[in-house]
Amino acid sequence: MKNMGPGLTAWTMSTNHNRMMELQRTSFKGGNGPVKLEYYGSSAFQITSPSGITVMIDPWRNHPSRKWDWYFGDFPLTAVDIGVSTHAHFDHDALHLLDAHVLLDRLIGTYTFGDVKIIGIADKHATDSSSAVYDFKKIIKEFDNIDITPPNNPRSWDHCLIIVETGGLRILAWGDNRHDPPKEVWNALHDIDIVLVPVDQSQHVMGFHHLDEVIENLNPSIIVPHHYYIFDLTVRQSTLQAADDWVSQQKNPNVLDKASIFYNKMEFNSVERRVDFFGDHVAFDKKLWHDSLD
């Protein structure tokens, strides 16, 4: 019993799933109304369906060893209907910091509730660090004696691509997936309206030429960068850098002035590969968050 951990934290919450019971009765018809996308920093996004169902993807935390913090603190406890994690890395897997009714950890297959359908496609984490500021693959092999090369990588280097279908839109969370998945994976990634992709000047996850390949293959209407440095959220030792230069070089950049945007399927006929960039804006009070860390 000495090594017994607390496990997931749902048992500590005073909340309950009465809201989901009400949604079961009243909100199974969302239609093609507006879909809200909010950015929570790092790779975390919240999607709100037309009927009001919320999905949080990839909440973050610092590594539990505390030897290599990436953030000034952990993800703020956030109420959400459905929480999803693409893979078992600390900057994507803080599902325990969500006050959620449903948790989908590394979903493979399909989950449906109300006007939301979530599809998980199994693949592998990016391991090509040839464009990155440091060779993380070599470092992991040298210091931990772990070969992260697919297909015999350990579990934390598996990955799940996540598609959220709602409001007539197909939103793809690329997470940290490799740029060259097999054909059957590409075949499943058809008709993508919005793609959330990792972009930063350090090219930590993907080189820009790999990113170009992904965008070319998907041909989305909207491209949303994530996984980049934010000065009052991400610490320097994360080695992440800003995404501003990459955004400014795109043909159709759209720098947003807040952490949320609404999308309507009817508007997408006139949109071609627009880059919607949240910059340093996040959908929680960063000052209050910093104060809570003291």
C-alpha cells in the first residue's frame, strides 16, 4: 500500500453529471450553427458545439519529476463536458486537471454524444528531429537508453489523431503526430475544414517543410498554430520559440485579438488556407493563474 497513488481525481470533485443528464434530454439536435474554438495555450483547445457541448483537447502540466518545467504552473482546473488527450506526454495529458464528465485518453475509435462526434485514429508521435534546435531522439537514446523510433517505440511515443465533428465541420487536432503517417491514416483524414497544427520557430515537433506537406495533403480551409512559446505561460527552458515569423510568411494570415473565434460552415466556401493565429491570448485569466501559483 505504500506506493498507492491517488489515481484520477474525479472522486475529489463536488460536481456531478446532472448537466449531461439534462443534455441527454434536451440538446441532441445542434444542427449547423456556429462552433466556438478557444485557445488555452500550448496545444490545448476547447471546442463548443452549436448545442453547447464542450470538448477540451490536450490540457498541459509540468513534468511530474519537476526537473524540466515547461510552464510557470500547471493547467488551471477547468470545467468541461468532454476531455481528450492525444498522447501520454506531460504537455498533452493533464486530464486530471479537468472537472469533466467524460475523459477520452488516447481515443482510438469513435465517441458520440449529442451533436458531437469524436474520432480517434491511431498513429505515432513525431520522431524526426532533424529540423529541431536539438536532437531529442538522440538525447533520449543517450540518457535513457530508449529508442523512440516506430514501430517498437514505448507507449508515450504512440499518438492519436483526433477529429471533432460538430456544426457540419471536421476539426482535426494534429497534436504531435508524425508528418508521414501511412496511407490508411491519410485516407481517414478527408474533408478537413480546420486543422490545429504544431508551429514554432524551434521546429520542435515538425520541420516547416514537413508542416507544408501536412497542410498540402489536408488542404484545410483554416490552419490554427499551437505548441509555441508564450512569454507569460511558457518558460524559456522548454526550448519552444514563437510562431509569429511563420505566421507572417503565410499567404493568408489572420492574427486574432482574443482567445476565441466562432466558425460557421456556410462561411467556408470563401475561405482558403487562412491561418487563424491566437498569439499570446489564452482563454483563462493569466494574472489570476499566476497569483494562484504564489
